[in-house]
Amino acid sequence: MADLKITLPDGSVRTMPAGSTPGDVAAAIGPGLAKAALAAVVNGQDWDLTRPFEGMRPWRWSPPRTPHRWS
């Protein structure tokens, strides 16, 4: 399977192996984010950190900004 390209909120792109999860992206960014992250927003939808990215379309990922607002 091909690698996934994940666009982060700052516009940078992170390449991750197929089957990666938002938790994997958080861990690749840093241990602090991996520990603090509760969920992610993927293409405008709340996404569990353990749910793998699906398909080969471009993904935009952003961690929650506050406990009550995800994006």
C-alpha cells in the first residue's frame, strides 16, 4: 500500500505509512502531543485517535484546540 500524505493545520505535510492513525501522527509530531491528544478532526469530522485513515484521498488533520471545540 502507498504512503498517506497528511496535511497538518500549519500547512505542512507529513507522510505516514498506510494504516496509520491520528494517534500515530500525533506520536510522530512529538510525545507531548501524543499524550495530550484526545481526538482529531479529519476532513471536518471528529475522528478517534485509533481509527486508521481510510482511502487514498488527501487528509487534513488537526488536534483539538480546547476540550469543547475540535476545530
